[in-house]
Amino acid sequence: MPVLTRQILNCIVTVISIIICVLLVLAPIPGLALFGIKPNWLLIWLVVWSLKRSLLSAAVAGLVCGLILDGLTASDPTHIFSFMSVGILTVLIYNKILKKMQEDFVSVALIVFGMAILVETIRALQFSKMGDNTLVDLWVYQQQVALSSAILSSLWAPVLYLPLNRWWELMKPSNSINYFD
């Protein structure tokens, strides 16, 4: 397959995977919620994307995912900072720890679990600056949201990781330089 065709096909599949994640964020699928909290599909996608990418690529993907989520939900406080942090931290974790170990869906699920807690904690800190609720009420609610989101997101992470990782491995050029990562 020619390189240009491979890159175009890869971009199309990547964009379609983001669109599917956005639709999953919006869709009320029965049985997917735990205490009214659904998996954070864009967070899962961002972790899967960031695993084998550069720091800049992961930060830009975090920015885009944060902007998408801000467009879908209330943008005050913003999701951008937390999602950019997730992208950057995922690259750092992969480069320092997972590259030396066996990468599999269990390690990806653990990263998603930690990143979901990080995202919800950053959001709670942002909400605490707004001053609408008491700090105690906010942190009790945040713990429930963070744990529920982390559990659900980490359980569903292999559903995105396995096909997308396999696809991106197939699309990786064997002996050429990838200028986009």
C-alpha cells in the first residue's frame, strides 16, 4: 500500500474512532452507567492514542479532546488542562515504565484508572475555586465520581485499546520516518 494512501486511511480511521467516542459520550446506553456516571470515552481514547506518540502529539490530542468535551458539556471549568495533563503523563509513564515492561491491556487499564482519577480531581479543584458548594460536599461527591469513572473507564479501556493499537501497529511504516509523531 502506498505511503500516502496508508496515511490517509490511518487519519480516517483515527477520526472515525474519535467520532465513535463522542457518540458514546452522548448516547444513553442502558447498563453502562454506575451511579449515573458513564465511562470517560474520550479519556480512554486519549490514553490509547498517547501511548506510543510524542509528547507534543499527546498534548495536542489532549487539547483537542478537551475542546471537544467542552463543546459537549459545560466549558466552565474547562476540560483542556486535565486532558492535556493526561496526554503528557501517559507519554511519560509509557516512556519510563511500560517501554521496559510488557505492554498489554491490563497496564493500559491501570493507566486509564489513574488518569480518570486525575481528571476528576483536577475538575474538583476547578469547581472548588468557583465557590458554589462547600468544600466538604464537593470532595465527598468528587470521590464518588472519580472512583466510579475510574472503574468504568478502566474496565472499558481494552475495548478501544485492542483494535486501535492493532490498527496503528499495522499502519506503522516499517522502515520509514513518521513525521507526524
